[in-house]
Amino acid sequence: MKAFDYKLKARPYSDEEAKTLLAKVVDPQTTDWHYNTHHKGYVDKLNEIEKTLETADLSKANGNYSLFGELKRRWTWNHAGTVLHDLYWENLGGDGNAEKATDVLPLIKRDFGSLENWKADFKACSIAAKLSGWGVLIVDQLGSGQLRNVVVDEHHYGAVWGAVPLISCDVFEHAYYHKDGPKRAAYVDNFIADIHWGRVNDRYKKYAAR
């Protein structure tokens, strides 16, 4: 299969703007490290795997061990890491006003009962993820059609087939330890208060509206 050339997606703000715009959620150094080292690292490795897969020996695929199998597994890891980080940065830099999500907010109230119920459930999912993972709001496109919060360990364990992610909160320790240390709950509260609901709504309309 011909390799695809993945790109590091630009954030909706510059690196310098991120240092002040996101300061309530993450410290200035983390906005740089997280995007330009961690996030970029997933994109770089994804492209490296794509190139290697072009010449991988398919005949040696094996359930015990094969280079092809390991490349495919790490492709999933790096692809999911790339997509979730793209979304993570898009989610941040707002004022937390969910009234701006004119299409999504009614669905949240329909499926969770209230915005506050959604916040409590999303926070619990983000805290419940293992030491490396995500809390993710999805549209369950191929299932119930509802909005659901899911616990994703690492980048991909817990992902739902056919779902469209709308909000992703990174709870890998590198995302928040430099500012909040082990206080994951405080970090998640700050994340929720900083959500750019206008961009969340735009994503829903582009990818998930039926």
C-alpha cells in the first residue's frame, strides 16, 4: 500500500499565543513540549511506519511475532495519538461557554440530562483512564447515535468503532504534571472550563450531524 504523508496539524493559535491562552490549563513550557515534541513525535513515527510498511514482507506475518504485525500495531498507536492530539488542541483556548455549541448542547442535555451531568461524567472518565490515556466525548455513529463519554487507555484501548470524537482530554502525565503534579482532577476541571465550544460545534456539524 502506498504510504500516506501525515502532517503535524497547525493549532488554532500560534506557539506564543498558546503560552498565555492556555495558561489556566497547562504551563507555558508544556504547551511547547507537548505539541512540538510529543505530538510531533506521533506524526513522525506514523510517517516512518507508513514508509516501512511499503516494503514489509507480508508472507512473514505471524501471530507469535512478525515485523508486519508490530508495525501495524504501532501504526494504530501513532495514528490514534495523532488524531486525539489534533483534537485536544482544537478543544482548548475557549471560555467554557457551552451555549456556543448550539447543535451539541441540546444533544448533551438529551443524552446526559444536563450540562452539569455531562461534566461530572466526562471528568470521571478522564480520571478513570489509566496513567496514560484520555477522556473522550464521542458521537456513537454506528451504534446508538447518542453522545457518550468513553475511557480510552493509552491512545486506542476503549476506542469505539465508527465513532466521531468531539472532545478529547489528554491525561497522560506529561500533559499536566509540570503545572499540577498529581492533581489530575484539578487539571480536568481547568480543561473543561477552557473548552472552545464553538469549535466543538463546528466539528459536530462537519463530521457527525445526520
